[in-house]
Amino acid sequence: MRRWLVALIITAGGAAGAAASGLERVPAIAHPATAKECGECHMAFQPALLPAGSWLRIMDGLADHFGEDASLPADLTASIRAYLAANAGRSGDPKITRITEQSWFAKEHRFRSAVWQRPEIKAKSNCLACHPRAEQGNYDDD
Ligand code: HEC
Ligand code: HEC
């Protein structure tokens, strides 16, 4: 945990005592195409962070991916789609495509808006700003 973050969270009233998400350690990405193609604009998110339905929606809508065109050749899309769905998590709402809009995420990240507005953070989806081992699937930093 980053030291400045600990200070902010203590001031914010804390995430301590939040219910366990079951996602504190998820398997790292073990599919080179996913790691490469889905790690270009942001950290490649581990499949266990979303249920299969969310991944299918994401993979079927890459041409308009949160406002960006992230489309890929059909064979690559199919291979990444299959990997993400086969290794998806069990928690979360499959109609929601954002990790950061899942209810477990809100529960684990009850911070004041001042925390999210830190220049080091920029976006809720910037897991690495606060979880230095996020690329290994390790969100257990206390
Ligand atoms: C061209 C750039 C680009 C590529 C390539 C890309 N993404 Fe994204 N992705 C974005 C942007 C922009 C956002 C929105 C970021 C934000 O608002 O915080 C995003 C957000 C996401 C989110 C939601 C994050 C949250 O807020 O919870 C997921 C999940 C995601 N991408 C998965 C993927 C997957 C899977 C791939 C590979 C098939 C991929 N992305 C490839 C640009 C990209
Ligand atoms: C502003 C900093 C910040 C950002 C950005 C952030 N997190 Fe967190 N996250 C935390 C803190 C602080 C906790 C609570 C730590 C604790 O209680 O162990 C936490 C808890 C978690 C937990 C629960 C860990 C546990 O022990 O149960 C998971 C899983 C998690 N975050 C995943 C993510 C993912 C995935 C992203 C990006 C999509 C993300 N976080 C973005 C700060 C952040």
C-alpha cells in the first residue's frame, strides 16, 4: 500500500473492515494474446475480476470500447473471448461491463472524492496506482 494512500484512507474513514471480496488474489493472465492486446491502453485486467457475461459483452463490443475503437482481427477476438470467459470470476453482475461499477468494488473502495481526484490516480480503473502488484493479480496489500 502506498504511504500517501494509507494517510488519505485513514482520513476518509477507511476501507478497513470491509467484507472480503474473495478477489484479493486472482490468477495472473496466462494467455499471451490477452496480456498483449488488452494491456495496450491500460493494465490487462485478470479474467476473475468479471463474470463471463461481462467479458462476452466487452468482447462483442470492441469497436466501441468505452469510447475507443479497440477492435481486433476475428481470430484474435475469438481466442481472447474464449480465454476470458473460461477463466471468468463468479462475483459480479454480468450486465455491467466495468469492474469499477460492480458492487464489490464500491464496497471495497469507499473513499472520498478527494482520493479519486489525486493526480497519481486519474481513474478508478487505474488499479496500479494503489495496488503495486496488480499485474500479478495481487490486490492484498495490507
Ligand atoms: C485502444 C485502447 C484500448 C484497448 C486496446 C483496450 N482497452 Fe479496455 N478500456 C479502454 C478505455 C479508454 C477504457 C475506459 C477507462 C476508464 O474510463 O477508466 C477501458 C476500460 C476497460 C474496462 C473497464 C475498466 C473499469 O472501469 O472497470 C475493461 C474491463 C476493459 N477495458 C477490458 C479490455 C479488454 C478485455 C481489452 C482487450 C480485448 C481491452 N480492454 C483493450 C481502452 C482500451
Ligand atoms: C485509489 C486507490 C485504489 C484504486 C485506484 C484501486 N484500488 Fe482496489 N483497493 C484499494 C484499497 C485501499 C483497498 C482496501 C485494502 C484492504 O482493505 O486490504 C482496495 C481493495 C481492493 C480489493 C479487495 C482486497 C481484499 O483484501 O479483499 C480488490 C480485489 C481490489 N481492491 C481490486 C482493485 C482493482 C481490480 C482495481 C482497478 C480496476 C482497483 N482495486 C483500484 C485502493 C484502490
